[in-house]
Amino acid sequence: MEGMSYLTVAYLGMISGIAIWTWTVFARAKTLEARISAIETSLGKEEIEADSIALQSANSDNNEATG
């Protein structure tokens, strides 16, 4: 294979790999968001309440790490 042909195939492969990786990241994020929403719903928490719980948990984790 000539140099330019090899380079073209390599770039197309790299772009395809990045596209597939991006697709899987967004698919996993969507699934994770759906799971979190289902957990919040099953616990009977409103969105604002769930956010405050997450903030309290994050603050307590930070305090334990620094304390």
C-alpha cells in the first residue's frame, strides 16, 4: 500500500474508533441517567430533594477526606 493510501486508511480508522467510543459513552450515560431517575422515583424523592441529598453526601465525603 502506498504511503498516502495507508495514511488515509489510518485516519479513517481513527475517526471510526473515536465515533464508536463516543457513541458508547453517550449510551452508557443515558442508561445511567435512567437508572438514577428510576431509583429516585422508587424512593419517592422529587428532583430537588434528590439533588440536596446528593449535595449532602458529597459534602460529608469531602469532610471525611479532609478531616
